[in-house]
Amino acid sequence: MRHLPICTHRRRVLTAAVVALVWAGGASPAGPAAAVAPATAPSAASAPTTPADASPVDDGLALTPPMGFNNWNSTHCRAEFNEAMVKGIADIFVEKGLKDAGYQYVNLDDCWALPERDAEGKLVPDPVRFPNGIKAVADYVHSKGLKFGIYTSAGTKTCNPAGFPGGLGHEYSDAQQFADWGVDYLKYDNCNNRGVDAKLRYNTMRDALKATGRPIVYSLCEWGENKPWEWAADTGHLWRTTGDISDSWGSMLSIMKQNLPLAPYAGPGNWNDPDMLEVGNGGMTDTEYRTHFSMWSIMAAPLLIGSDLRKATPEAFEILGNREVIAVDQDPLGKQGAVVSSEAGRWVVAKEMADGSRAVALFNESARPQRIATTAREVGLPEAAGYRLRDLWRRTDRNTAGVIAATVPAHGTVLVRVSAGSGWAQLPPAVELAAGEGLMTEAGEHAELTTEVTDLGRTPARDVSVSLTGPEGWRIEPASRTSTPLLRTGGKLTTGWRVTAPEDAADGSYGLTLTATYRAPDGKRVTETVPAAAQVVTAPPAGASYLSDLGPLSAANGWGPVEKDRSNGESGAGDGRPITIGGQVFAKGLGVHAGSTVEYYTGGRCTSVTAQVGLDDESGTRGTVAFEIWADGRKAASTDVLTNESAAQPLSADVSGAQVVRLVVTDGGDGIDYDHADWAEPRLTC
């Protein structure tokens, strides 16, 4: 249960033989490493002569991050992964305009072969899945003007428990077979590697691919275990920086955070790979999928679609096909976006573009709307009288005096492209609409909300008016002015609102819409809207309650869902075990996985939170975590870093007066690795 897991969620297939052959110094039970490591190159009679410094860097491949499709995230090894599916994806690439948008590669993942090689040691395609063989599929993909990719592992077997043949010891034969089939892209996994040095294994396949004479993009899927960003620029075109992604907000967020610091290592022909896209698989909201696509693009990550496009929604195609966002990813300068600032879940990431502009992502990690702001200077643009600001999702152009800001919805990203130069004065001024961090109200009660309209532009906004609307049955009344004749640069229109939820409103999140209209200097009327959030909540019961018996305001988890009265388990709901810390079993609690945040409404009525906390025994000898309790914006209690050797620790916090209590688990500062954490017997006293 490696979390984040190894490539393609194959966590249990590192066999006992593998474990026995990976040791720190000395000899394994089987003897020294040299005695058990298989040959990874052919004999002198069979090996073509290749330069010792063979490198893909100067081969002209992958000068921008590869774009395409891989079947694993949507099909795994199920029967639906077959020739018809692969051909169908190629057809959709053409029919839906994805090919024209830049997607090229149609790639197979594991389970395409039979478990055994033939008498000559050749790989054999599964005749049920691929009755016409792999070359016929490659030929079909090529007939569409696309490219074809395949998968194997730098071990004796691939990662699937069925044990399909890996490439270790067969590199030159397999590489030539791939070339003969017309393969354009190889994903080379890391399972069943027998403890052989990663550089040796991956460089041997590099040399074997080069010896074929066929241009093949080489993707190293060694999970970031040996820091490939430090050495693989002379080996492959892209390298995985993390374990596998899953179709959840927590997984995507954790992987993004691991990949962001590696910006200095990316460039044309060499890319950090935070794994494939989950857009369209259904485990996240459209807002979260737009964030996923935005952040992968600003990180110059490979864009490999992981959803079955035969079943994808129009919204998924809209996200995947946004050519302006794709252009950020595919910019020929090849810079990976770098973090400008990150505080309290407010991220600013900026990417230098070939034309001198900057792509800027304002990303909100939190479960509440937040204002995120930066400036043209902070993202690296020169001083100028004004700037052009292009919103890549809304497809609008505005001018700004230098401030780049927006109220970003929960888990959302505003992606803009900002440039200095002429032409900005003809554009309407950028107007920022802010509705705070949303509001919480109990059914039938009213709450106060303050909104702001701010002119960020160099030019004035005239005849400005604002309105706030909500669902049917909600009563929304202004408590102050809703219009002004003029806003100059930096000027604000501030309006108070009284918002009342219906008496019968059920608990949950409700959408409000803030709308502003104004006239640009050329007299044209401009309308801007932003969503706002209203949360209907129920007051917590008096006395002491287990938090696992209460409904949370929000829950984000690093792997799988937050489990009630069970451990974290795997990625599915309800698959955990009894909560167990140091051999002690607890009937009540929350099973989570770092990084995790679970929020509860307390409405100023509660006084304390208590729990027994620790790493769940299902983590084995792995994992480090730390626990925090927050009362609104105040850290009320925390632990030191806990390991599998730590018994359950008591943790209590005074949360008097807090409207919201947050339970947070971090990875202990050493990255994600089996970080299954338990809030055992968590009690809220009100």
C-alpha cells in the first residue's frame, strides 16, 4: 500500500524476491548483489554497438511536453482495454479536434501481452485483446496522423499481479520488437526490478532504443524514488516525479505539491512527469478538473488523457480542448512554472513564456473562496504603464495597472496570461469582484455578507452597479449602496448584504452569484460575474459528540475518502479496517491519509476537541504524520511528528468561540509514504 502508490496503482506486486534483494549494505540471504543481478545488456554477439554517452537530449524529440492518451486510469486491466478501444480513441482524437489541439500519442499501458514470451524470447500480444497484433493497431493509429505508444517495466515482470514479461535482460530484443511494430513512445515502469541500480536499468533501455534507429520518446516511470530529475536528462525525455495519481482531489493536490519544486530541472526534451490526467473520470468536480488541467499546464507537464473519451462529458472535452491553456503547456521556451507565493492555501505560480508574457495561476487549495493576488512585477514582468490581462478560461481581455487578483472559488484556479506592451488602453479595465470567503447560516436565519468591486485597471470604470442573487426561496437584500458613478484605479464599491436561507433549507452548499456591470472608457457596457458560496449548517448538539457521527463541512484526503469509524484503507469508500494504533483498537474515529483536512461547523457554541491520534497499524513500518487542530484561523493544538513506533497520543484543544474547527494531518515534512493517520475517539464538546 504505497501512498502515493507506485505506477498504475500496483502496490502489492513487489514480490518477496524483490524485497529480499534490496538491502542496505552487506549481503542478502541470496548473497551479494553482484551475484543475483541479471545481465541487463545482451551478449557481445547480439548487442549493437552504441556510444557510451548515448543520450536522447539532442534527438529533437519531446521539445514540448508530450500530449496524448493512456488507458490505465480509466480501464486498468479490465476486458474493455482492447483493440477496439484503442482505435476508438484515435478516431475521437480526430473527430473531436483533440489532434488539432496538439494531442498526438495513443498509448497502451500494462496487460497488452501474454504472461509468457514465445520460444524465441519475443513478447506476444494478447490475442483476445489484440487479435490483429500490435503492429496493426499502430498502423491504424498512424493512419490517423497520430503516434503510438506502448508499456513495459524495467524489471523481470510488469506491475500487474498476473506477471506479464518485463524488459530486464531483454532490452535490445524488446526495443527492436517495439521499433518493428512502429512504436513512437515507450513508458518504462519500475516493478520487479530485483534491486538492480535504476540508472543501469534505464540507461540500458535508452541505449537499446537508440540502437533501433527509430525515434521513440522515452518515459521513465521509476516513481521519483531515485530523484531522476537529477540524472535522467541524459537518459529519457520525461521522468515520473511521484507515485501514481488517483481520481481524487487529495491525490492530485499531493502530487502537484511534490512536482512544483522541481521547476529548475524541466526544459525542451526533458520533462518532470507528475503522472497522467484524471479529467473526465468522475472523481472530482469540474472546478477541480480545471485546476488539475491548469496546474499541469503551467508546470509544463505531459498531458496524457486518462479518461475513456468514448464516455466523456462535454465538460471534460471543453477542459481538455482549451487551446489557450494547452498553449501554456506547449510554449516552446519550455519553462516549468515556479511558485511565486504560497500561504494559507493561496498559491501563485508563474511561467515565463517565449513571447515575454507570463502565465499566472491563482490557485485556491482551501475549501472556501479566497482572494489571491500578485503583481506584474512579482511574476517577472517589466515596469509598464499598463498590462494586457487575458483570462484563459473565461476568454476575456482586460487591462490592469499591475495588480493581478481574483476571488477564487474553493479548489479553483484562475489562469491568466499577462503581458506588457501596447494595446492595453483599448481594453476595458479589469474589475475584481469579491464576496469574501462565503457565508454560513442556519436554515431560516440571516447572515451578513460584504462584497467589493475594485477597479484594477489603468482606466476608470463608469456607471458601476452590483447585484447579488441566490437560489429560489432565498431572500437577499442590500444593506448599503449598490452603485457608483465612477471607480478609478484602486477604487472600490463596497456593499453589505443581508442573506436569509429558507426555513426548510437542507444542510449543504448553495450557489450565489455576484454580478457587476460598468462602462469602459469607450462607452461599452461590460458585465462581470463571480460565484459565491453559502453554506446552510446545523448547530452542533449540546454536550459531547463523536465527530465521526457529525457531518463535516468539507473533507479533503491524500488518498481515498475520509473514513468514519474505520482506517483509511485503500482508495475505495468503506475499505478500511478497525482503527488500530500501536495494537490498541478504537471503535470510533476518522481514518485519513496525509495531507488531510476535515472541517466542522461549531458556530461559536463549542469549547473543546479531544482525540487519541497516531499512525494506523496498517501502515506497517512506514509513514510519518503530524496532527493539528485549528479554531478558525488559529492553530489550537498540534503534535510532534509521529511514527509507527508511537503509541496513541492524547490531543486536546480549546476551540471556544470558533465558527469552524479543522482537523489537519500533515506528512511530517518528509513527503507522502504510507501516511495513514487516525483521529481515534474524536469528541467535540459544546
